[in-house]
Amino acid sequence: MIDRIGDKYAFLQLIAAEEKGHPKKISQWKNVLSGIRTGELQIGSRTAVSGMPLWATPEIIRGGFATGGYAAGGPLRPHEKELAAELGLKTRSIPIIRTSLNSWHLSSNGVDRLKTLAKERRFICDHPEEAALMSIALLADEDHALASDIVAAISPYFDRLRFFPRAVDAARPKGIYVRDVSEVREALARVQPREDISVQFDTLNIWIPLYDRLIDLLADSNAVDWKSTAKQWQRDFSSADRSFRSKRWSARHSPFERCRLALEKRVNKKPLSQKNLKYVQLVVTRHRAKHGMGTARKKKRLEQAKQDVKIWHDAMANIVLNRLQDAHGDYGLIDPAAYLTAPSQSEAGPEAPINADIPHTIQRKTFAALQGSIGALITGGQISSPEIFAKVLPQITAQVQASGFDDGDKAAVFSECYKAFHKRRSLLLLNLESQIRITEIPWVKTLLVSRKDRPEDSDLSRTALTEFVSLTLTHFPHVQFPNPLIEQMHDLAKRANIHTPLLPEIAADIFMGRFSQRFEKAAQHTAKYYEGTLYARYYNLPKQIPSGAFDKLCAERAEPPSRQGWSSAQNGTIIEQGLILTSHNMAALFSGLDLSKLECGALALKCFVWICDRLTAVPPSYHAELISLKNSAYAWRQMIALLSELPKKDLQDTIEQIHVHLEGTSASFQNRLRPVMNGLHIAGMKSKPLTERSDQFLGWTVGRHPLSQWTDL
């Protein structure tokens, strides 16, 4: 298994990086391959890098592979260079500079600086390690022994890791954001002229004028100074920018190219064939009939020039970029619209005229930094999926998790460290190993000694979790909870004293046939919670799950093993049964939280509408269709869970609405969906358990999916 997902995967990624010419990725994947082969990297282990402590943040790239580098290490960052210059460090050695900077923060001046930054909330931790020395500074006065223990743990790594935060000139304002201003600046700086605009500009300003002159030269080869005029045309053609030359002006058999070659022959006094001569005469005649000559043609060209696109996206992006230079790069924007007003007289130019509207794409990139409430960001489209929701959630959950500290400075440090911790990319893990928990970080563990577990803090966590689950299901009912979001929900549930475990989805390509004990516990709870409901009938749930039987039960409920042995698809069928038996956290959340305000019928119908939209779209490939079918099956499971929250009368009414929506689709699609609709009718309207697997909508299958319509196999 390790060979398959280690060497082979890394080698293929290296080839892809080399083909695309990404130097950084090439270097990273070479480091991965080298580390695997030398034994310095243990793929699948929590301690993936030899000699790296568990609490250190490894550099992780695609697939969860550690490169062997430290995320909080590497080249000196600008704030490190500034502090080194301030302290008069002359050496260029990164290990020496980093050791000196870390050590200075343990001096009286360094400790005072850290305490001031904490009190004024003017610091940012990009990685959890950067909160270590600040934690020591806050703990030293009250418990010198605890502070000394942290110093002992981190000091061997002073030469390679950054243990102090980045100072900023203003405290973080209230509100959350998806992208900070520095990310928006980078996005705007990458804006290039749109090719269609460039083609249109060059057509109007280069190629049409050249074509008109070419036609005039071919129409009257007896004019005075014809040869010198023709040679000048050839020089102008040669010097013309061909970057955005469309086929109209470049294709070998286009009128332009054939006329250009005819001109070339005339200049060189070579005869034209009778066929070419007739063709040129025809082009000239048609051109003049369509566009006129002299004043008439000039007037028409002036009218055409008005079609020229005056607004160039790169020029407008540069105007907004300049306006953002004074905005704080580490935070969002309270009012992005203030940066999106029309160009002023001093900003305007030929490609960005005064009072022109900022293009929508530039507005969208800027509004990505909108800072506000979750509701505002969902409504505004900044949070467009549960995955993005999970990305911004630590900005809120950090404050919830920091409740219970009497010392506000400690709460601020813990909160910043918590946000940094949840930016970590997950490691690829095997053999049921778990990702590092924040409580395993020495300075965090020590800080948490000061946090009190009060009833009001537990209630706050429960309220926050209820709100986040409600928002996710309300806006994205068709998407099962993604792993990053589950991680946040798990931390809140633990503090809210909800003991039913919340479970991640396991990747099919690394599944080794076994689930952790948490899955069995969750499945037992699910069987009890859904007993007698649509969910239990539709998925034919067992009434109870004996201890130690979960792995075998999932395998028995999945498709029979293929003769070809191991495959991701076979793993997928087993994992999906695990998701079904645990309801992928729906039972745990609906039983542990007050979600009574959710309109489950409307949300279930929303799931079905999404499924229909997804399955009626034409996939570009069979693989794309398989992904679409898997996601649709997961949405179907979400729908079944939501329907199971309804009283019998409401359940049947909603199923009727589902049928009404289906009747609005094509006859072929209705026929395609008939088997799973039959299953919904049996389990929902007749209240009978399904005994036929074909009546269930499942996402994974070994071989062709029964709902597939792809023919190119």
C-alpha cells in the first residue's frame, strides 16, 4: 500500500510539475521522493519526518505528503529581516539569525515587546509555532517552571523554526473574511488583458487599416510611387504586432494572406496565375462593394472604431490595486465598494477612461475580501460552499474556544494560535492514525491550564455549533459535511459535551479495510436514532450493531469483491456503507442539537432539485460523470436524512412535491431515475424497508454505474 501511494504517486506528481514548468513543485516532489527512498519520510505516519517533533508544522503538499521541510522555517521572512537589522545582526546565515532572534525574545526587552503586542492585539501567527515565545512571556511571571518546560521543548529548534509572531500596526477588526487584502492584491496583479479584447483592439487598429491599404494597392497598381508605397506597406506589415492576430488575418487561405502574397509577387515583378488574378479582383470588388472607397470607407471605419473596447481589465485592475496599497494586507475590507468607484481624472488613461465602470471580474476579486458576518458573506456569495465555510470558520470558533480565559492576553494568544493551527494541511495517514490535535502542542496545552470550563462556555459552544450546522444545512443541504468543517464541529461538540463522535470521510485510495472504533459507536447511535424512520427503511439499517462487527458489516453490505482484487472503487463501496450506517453525522447532530427551526421538507426538496440539475447536465467524460453520480448519491442521502425528520403527513407531502418536480424533467431522465424513485416510494409512501439494492441510490459501484448514461466506454 505504501509503495503504491508513496513512490508512484510522488513520481507522477513530479512528472506533472516538470511538464507544467513549476520549479517550486519540482523541488518539493524531488524532496518527497528522496525522503521516501532514504527513510527520512515515513508516509502514513503522524511523525512523517524523521527528527521533526509531532508539534512542529511540516510543509505539506498535494495528497498530504510531507516534503521534509518546516512550514515555520525556510527563508527569512521580511519581518525577520527587519528585526535582524534592528538588532544589528550582520551574518547572512539563516540558522544563526533565527537562533539569535528567537533567543532575543527571551530577553527582558524581547519579553516586554511580546507582552505589548499581546495586550494591544497587534500580532499575527501564520503558524502555531509563532505563538510559543509569546505564551512563554505570558506564563513566565506566574509559573516559571511551566514556561521553562516550553523553552526546553522548543530551544533545540531555534535555528530552524520561527517561534515569535509577526507584528502589525493595528488590531484585527471585527468580522470574518474569505480572503485578506494581500491575497486580493496578488489576484489583481495577475490580471492580464483579455485575449478577445486584445484581438478586437488589434483588428480595429492594426489589421483592418492594413487590409484597406492592401486592397487599394491591388486595385491600382499603376499609381504614382506605387512600388515605394507597396514596400512601405510590407515594412508596416512586418513590424506589426502579431500577438493577437486572429485567423482572419493569418490563415493561409484567408483573403488577407492570399492578397498579401499577390502584392509580394507584383512588387517582385512575378506574374500571377489567371486563377489568382481572378481571385484578387473578386476580393477587391467585394471589399469595395461592402465598405466603399475614400470618404465613404473612412466614415464607416470611424463608426467601427466606436466599437473598440476602451476598458482594459489589466488597466482597471491596476487602478484598484493602487487604491488597495494603503489597506491592511492581513485583514479583509469592511467596504470593498469604496475601492471600486470609477477612475478619477488623475487615474484615467486611454485603457481606463474617466467615469468608466469597473469590470465585474475585478469587482468580484475585490469583494472576495469583504469582512462581515457569516450571513453577509453567504448572501454576498463569498462563502459559496461548505469547504469555504470551513476555511473561514476558525476566525469565529477561535473566539468561542478562547472563552473561559480570565486573562484576555492569554485568550488572544490562544485564539491566534488556534486559527493558525487550523490552517495546517492534513497529513496523509494510514493504519487509523489520527491528525495531531491542538492540545498536543506544548505551549497550547500549558495555556489551557488557565482556561476554565464554565457552564456558560459550554452553552456558547453549543449555540455556535447549532448556528453553524443550521447555516450549512440551510444553504448547502445537498453537500455532506466536508472534513475541514467536521474538524471545527468536533472541537465545538467536545466543549458542548456532545459525546456522539463526529466522523470524517475516508479517502478511497488509502482505505485499508478498517474503521476506527468511533465509527462503530456512531453507527450504533445512528441505528437507534433512526429506528422506524424513512432513513432506516430506505437503507435497510440493522436494528442494532454488535460491538466489533462494524468492519465486517460494511464489507457485507458493499458490492462483492472484484476478481481483480484491490481497487479504489471496491474501497468506495465499503466506505459508502460506513457513511450510510453512521449517516455521516446527521444523526449525531440532529439528536444532540436543537435544529427544530430548520425547514427540513424544503431543504429535502432543495436537495432533489440539485440532484436533477446535476444529473441532467452532460458530463465531459465518464470520470466526470462518476464524480457527479457520487456527489448526487451523497446529496440523496442528505435528502433522506432530512425527510426522516418530518412527521408522516409532511413526509408524504414533500415526496409528492419531489414527484411534481420530476415530472417537469424530460421523459428520458424520469425513466433513468425510475429505480431510485421506486425505492423512495416504497420506503416513504408504503413505509416498507427496501430489500433490493437496485432501489437505493448509491454513489460507488464496481463496474458501470446503473445510472450512467455515458456511452464512450
